[in-house]
Amino acid sequence: MAITRLSDLLTALQHDNHPMRLVAAFANDAHTIEACYEAVKNNLVKVCLVGDEPSIREVCQSHQIPIESFEIIHEPNDQAAAMKAVDLINEGKADILMKGLVSTEKYMRAILHKERGLMAPKSILSHVAVIDNPNYHKLLIVGDVAVIPAPELPEKIAIANYLIDTAHALGIEKPRLAIIGAAETVSLRIPSSMDAAILSKMADRGQLKKAFVDGPLALDLAIDAESARIKKIESPVAGNADCLLFPNLETGNVFYKTNTKLMDVSVAAIVAGAKAPCILSSRGDTAQTKLYSIALAAMIAKNH
């Protein structure tokens, strides 16, 4: 089924007879354990918690969470717990990685470890977010808003493919990807506009994954059909984009936080580019965001 709203992810996964397996790194905190329990209750995933077992049991008891909902692997050291979680992915015993109480630095260190990590040679990590904004007629898949500060063309190619992969996992057969810029014209004084033109032509030549790709497109042209009509822009993407690729992190991050802080939106996010989807949740994330992020990771893992 095509996923048109994030809530559809839960419906699509709830009746799966073979749920994906999630491993949470240093999962000692209530935020992680509660999110994992909600995912288990909804049959989104099976969950293994790697962390300090007495602390995990204490959290479960205090929040009335059945301890038997999870497999637990005792590892009281945060960095060792992150490495053990990564090992389970590499051993084929888990399909999704989730950050628990371990710091982002140590979590990423485990993912990027040269011998035991999750990175293939020359692979690029990138943040992919799916925004469910009631003011837009469908989901928006956006990147990069959190990981790559100033992506150059090779990184933009990777980001484009991650956005397209995510769209495919959501049931969009040929997604519409807009390469965002300040205007729809190519300018020698704006390097990102030249990158956008190259990406568009690469898509025309079949050098990107299956998608309609156009750019540069200003944001209004990408998501507002009336703006595209007024400016006489004829494009399979303009006014109807599924995916937005931003020229740099500042642009993407401002768009993302404008949506999450000023609008009634739902969000899911993962880090793509590793051997398995990685959930980089924060304490500031709502329980709904964490649940949707787990569901998104499960859907991507099923289509990996």
C-alpha cells in the first residue's frame, strides 16, 4: 500500500507476520524503553535492549512495562553497548539500530568504526526526514537537515538516492524530487544552482534512481502548483514534489524546524547510508516522533 500519511506506516506494519528486529544501544532510559514498548505493542518491530540490565528492569517496573516485551543483553558500559548493538546488525541478528542513552558521539563512533562498524567503503551518511504537514497534500521527504553541513555534488547524489529510496519504501513508484535553490534559473554565481542542473540532467540520463528530478526550483515552485502556473514552469515536479533536496544544512534545518515548531506536523527521521537504518533520536523528540521513526526504519529495512 502507498503511505500517504505517517499514521499509515503503523497500519501497514501492524499485521506483519515477520516484523523487523530493532536493537537499541545503551537503552537504559525511559524515553527509549517507552518508545520501544509502544513499537512492540503495535507489532512494528521486535526489540533487543543492550544496556545495564538492572537499570532497564528498574525503568520497566516504574513505568509498568512488561519486561518480557524485550530481549535484554547486559552491557553496563555505554561505548561497549553501542558496539555490541552494531555487532548484532553485522551478525544478521538485527535489522535496525536505535540510539539509547549513549551520547551521539559514541553512537556515531560505533557506526563509523573501521573494523566493526556499519559503513561500506565510500558510503555517505545522511539524515532523511519525512514530514507530514496537513497544509500539504502528501508527505514530504527531505534532506539533509542534520548531518552534512555543506554537501558537494557527490554527497548530493547520495542524498538524492536516499530520498528516492525512502520514497520507494513508502510505495511511491516514481517520486518527484525537487533540487531546492533560491530561484529556478541556473546562475554561475550560485554553485548550488549548477549542482541542481547537473543532478537534473543525470536523472534524465538514468544516472540516479527511478524518479522525476528537476532543479533548481525555488521552494514555492516545488510545492505550490499555483506558483508554478503563474511563473509558467512546466515540470513533472513543480507544485507536486515528494522529495526536497536542500543546497546546505542551514537551509534544510530552518525548513525542518519551521515545520516542527510553528506548524501542526508529524515527523519521522532516520540516518541513511549505513548497512541498516539508524535512528538518531533525541530527548526532545516526542513519543509520536520516536514511534513514527521506528516505523519508518522498519519500512525501509523491509525494502532494503
